[in-house]
Amino acid sequence: MKISDIRAVIFDMDGTLLDSERLSHKAWDAAAQEVGERVSLEVFLKMVGHRSVDCMRIMQEEIGRELPSERIIASAREYYAKLVRVGVPLMPGAREIFDFARSRKWKIGVSTSTRRESAREKLDHAGLWKFVDAATCGDEVAQGKPAPEIYAETAKKLGVPAENCLAVEDSPTGFRSAFSAGCITVLVPDLVKPTADALRDAAGVFPSLNALRERLMTLGF
């Protein structure tokens, strides 16, 4: 990873910038309980990084029966909204790495499976949205992660070639999306452990955003 190659940084949101994955698990499980099912942590970890429609598909495959998709998705969103109403905590180092990117005059993008309305609300509440130059959200693409579209579109909006974008992800699903789009991709894992292929292809794996920022500072000076 050469810092001279980087002209923009594109962040995933949930589990990368915001400590929100645990809340999402609670919301999906509560919605599933309405129809007599549960979403175990094992099942939820397979859902991390995906759009709601894809989460629902994974849930049905894992549970082994058809479920009322529209009802569960709507309920999960309602539960989640209640949980995040007071705000979602930032991941350690999120604000600092935004400050670092701005000090380097890098453009800042967000590629998230979350719908735009919700993503903007959460990032605005966290004080980060005003620094985002472009975002692509789950309801704005034909194919969600791990397809590359969501990262390719953000790079296009930023006006920066994907190979000059540093992508920061927490999940293997998101990693594959960014890497397939051609971004310089690093992992800062949260709930989901990196897969062997992600470890092989990643430009780096870091325990926190602070550790990533410190590495970038070392490369830059």
C-alpha cells in the first residue's frame, strides 16, 4: 500500500464507522420472534454487510422455511430505528481518521448497504455526514455487496479511479465488494472474522481505525 496512490478514502458504515452491528442483530432477532423464529449470532454473522433483501434471503436459507419477508424487514427496521434513536456510538478512531483524511486533502466517500435515509440520519447524528463528499447506499444499486457496484459507483461520484481509493471495511462481504471494484482495500474487523481469501488479498488488516490511521501516518511521513 503506497500512500502516494491514495486520493480518496471510502468507508463502509455499520461496523466500520458506527458500532451498530450488535443493534442490528437485536432488531432482526426481535422481528423474527414475531413469527416464531430466532436469528442466532451464527446466522446473523452471515447477514453482516448485506442489504435487507439479501439478509432476508440468507435468514430463510439458514432457518429452512419461507418467512413473510416484507413483514420481517419492516419490523426489523422499526426495531432498529427505536434502538438507534438516541444515536449510535462511533467506532474508536472514526472521527480521527476522518480528520486525517481531510488533512491529506483526500475525498471522503461512504459505501453502505443501509438505505440512504437511514445512513444520512445516523452519520449526521454522529457529526460525520457533513464531511462526506459522496455516498452510495443499499437502496441505490441493483446489486448489493459483495458485488462491486456500490464501491465502483462511489468512486465514480468522487471522480477518483477505484485504484486510487482506499476502501475501509469490517466484513468479508464488504471487503469482496471493494476489492472487486479495484480499490486498495483494508480490513478493520468487527464481529465477523476475516476469511482466508480476504486475508490474502487485503492491503492490510488492522485491529482498529486508530491503528489504520497510525499506519497511514507512518507511510506518509
